Amino acid sequence: SGFRNAANSFEGFPFGPSGSSVAFDLHTSTPQTVVRPYHTVLFPHAPPAELARAMSNDRSPRDGSGGLDGAQGVSAPPAASSHNQRLQRLLLMANPSKSLADIAVDAALSIPVTLQLASYLVESGTCTLAHVATRSARYAVSPSGGVERIRSLALPFSQRFGRAVPIFHAVAALTSSGQTLGEILSSASSGTDDIGIGNRIASMKAESRTARRDLQQRSTAAVMSRPRGGSYGNEKIHSPKAPGQAAEPATSVSADEVEDALYEMTLWLRAHSVIVELRDYLTKIKATSVNLPPTEGTSPTALTEAHTSTRQVSTTASEDTTTGGKALSAPKARSMTTEEFLASSVWNDSQAMQNASGRSVDGRQGSTSQEEAIFEELDEVGDCLSGNVSTVALSWKCGLDVWRLKKLKEWGRVEGKLAVIRRVPYPGDDWGAP
């Protein structure tokens, strides 16, 4: 088939794991890896542009070795050439900050063809699947051998990025604070991160401007895709000073250069499965009489404690009633006047919930709001609100756009029916997708 002929163009090039040549399974007619439009692809062994260039060089006939089909003096058939061109366009447009659906548009390919090509690339070991690397992404050490990979990949990481930034420093900077990638990049580029990785990168970049130009050239394609926003741009990184002293530029390295380097380290660690993205999962919870709206990422234990605390305060306040003409005062630690109770968050939250009954988040009256209808439909499906399906996969499966998903989360928090759990993914999540 055309895909099999396209696969032959990679044979003989050391882009696979441990320097081995990569090739698709020529005996597999259909790829088995589950690839979805919201995924992106990362290349741990060679940049995609280098793979595309190797394909382009291999397509021309050579003395005694022929074309893509391996026959001497015979060029590739038109079908193989067509599929090679599609694969090459995919490689040229590969971007870690874009989903495969967006990459398909850039490469002028249909989504089914793009997913099939990506699946073959994954099965050959050429690339790995990941979620899009945005500034809002959060990372954690992979539970599937992440710690072991830190030890085994320490030398390759040092060879790639230099000894100034050990691999465990980079992993700690990206996973220990719980911050988003954008917040980590900003703190590193300003020299205010707790790990001190920003100053380490700046020192490394300053010392290797001439000695490691090859590294900078290889980094260009990857860092150009870094999502911008909240960056310090061309400002020089400053070293921290004591209170009252003005900070001075530590090196001649700009904040953009520091962010580019750390972003590339992030992609390298994610491509080698050292770190993984934290994902948000919607979970159905049992509604109580009064609920305090939980924040995103709240654990079920914290949510239960919040409900218990709310009921205790509400009960205490309600005990200030009359029985037989005598006022029953609440315990001193919990006592509050009527004015204080009416001004408290307990009363306001209770009233807000009563007023929201039969009304959607955006204020439209009706027996059943749109958000409630979506909730009931998702609940009937069975798995959607079990805590095993990420919000990204849920949006793709059910056709929910970002705005509608946000409204559903707000409605669920107000009504006390949904909690958002943030955790590392495990096998079996998202209906078996990576």
C-alpha cells in the first residue's frame, strides 16, 4: 500500500530509539494506536524537519539502490509518492503547541489521513503522543516509570542541554510548584523561581554562545512554536538582590532566550515520558442542602469537609430561634447576630442557590436550563462524569466548545453536582486513549 511504501523511506535512518533505524510495521494494515484530533506529536529522537529532509533526499534514485520501493533503477510508484508527500507535509507542519486537527489544516490534509499518519509514526517509535503544550498546562512526574527515566536519561539530557542544568533540576522546576507552564516560564525568565533554573540557563547560554551554535540552530524550530504571552521579551535576566538594593542584569541573555530554553527542556522531558500533563476530570457528586462553590482541582475529601463545615455553621445559626418565648443562644464560639448571619457567605450562598433553581448560569428562566440538560445527558452516558474522562476528551466526544464547557462547570459548582479533579492520567482514562 501507499503507507507501506512511505514507511520504507525511513529505513536506514538512525531516528529511532537508541539510534536504531525506524520503520513502520509493514505487516500491519491498520494502525492500532488510538490517536485523536486533540493530541499532538512530539519527536524524542530527531526533529520532524530533519525527518522530512531525510525523506526528501531518499526519494531521488541512487546508483544501485533505486527508489522508495527498493528495486534497482525503479522509482517509487505514484501512489507511494503521494503518500510520501502527505507524510512529509505532516512532518513539516508538526508543532507541539498545536493539535493534530490544527496541524491537518496547516498541512492541507484531512483529519482521518493525519490521524492515520500520526498513528504509524507513533507505532514506529518515531514520535509520542501528548496533549498540546500550552502556557496553561501543568506537569507532574510520570507515574509510569518517570523516576527511573530521570536516572537513565541524565546523561543524554546533559549532552543535549549542558551540565549547568541537571535533569532533576529541570523536572523539579516544572513539577514541584504546581504552577502552570506559563507561570514557570515567567518566573524563570525573571530570575525569581525557587529552583534557580532561570539563572542556571542564563549562565549556560552566556557561556555557550559560540561553543554550541549547533545547539542553538537545532533549537530554533522547536522554540519558534513556544506559546507567547506574559513573557519579559528582550529584557535581561536579573540576579536577586537583598531588600533595598536594585537588581542588576546577571548576564547578557534575554528573558526570551531563557524561556525558549526551558520550553525546549519541557518538550524533551515530555517526549521521553519523564513528565506528563495534569488533566482535569469532571466528577458527579451528591448535592447537599447548602454548598460552597468549590474551586477547580478540589479533591473529594476537601469538598466533603467544606460541605460539613457549611452545614455546621448553618445549623448553629438556625439554633438562634425562640422556644416557649425563650431565646436559645448558640455556643459562644459559633454565635452570631442576625445582621451578621444575613451578611455571611452562608446565607448569601443559600439564597443564590435558591434563586438559581430553574435558571441557567447566564440567567435564562426555564424548567430545565441548557447546562442541566447537558449534565443529565452526560450522566445518562455513564462514563462521562465518572472521573475517568478528561475535559479535553469530553469536549471532543460530545462536541462541547470551550464556552459551553465553562458554563457547565460553573453550573455544576453552583448546584453542587460537579467537582473538577486535577490529576495525572492513568491507563483506561479517556476511553483508552493515551
